[in-house]
Amino acid sequence: MDEREKIIREDYPVDRLPEDLRAELGDATRVRVTVERAIDSDERKSWAEIEALIEELHRSPGFKPVTTDEAVARVRELRDEWDR
């Protein structure tokens, strides 16, 4: 669900980083850098709403959790109906 953009650079020269980051790295000369797009407040709110809906569904009468094996068996059964 969460398709964030991610950039990873191995063995990145510290002298190419912004000054505020260089100041926190002491005498390091090479680092591993990971940059991810931040989730904005609208995305965070949307995800919270989805989680709330899932929780509500789990509390609803008649809800029965299904194991992976049960789900796979059901899908196979439905697929086999099409083959007949």
C-alpha cells in the first residue's frame, strides 16, 4: 500500500552532504544515505481512516477471520468451478 519513493546510496562522501548533516557525523568521511519521500498529512489521515474502517469491520457481527490456507482453498475452489 505504501509506495514511497526511496533512494539509497552506499559509500557516499560526507563532504557532499548538507552542512547540518555533516556537523552531526564527526570525523566520518563516507556514509550510507537513505532518502525517502515524506508522507504528507493527507496521506497520513487517509491511512488512519483505512485502519479505522478495518478495525470497525473486525468488530462487526458475523466477522470471521480467515487463515491464508482457508483463503487459498476458497480461491482454488472458485477457480475450479470455472474449469468445469
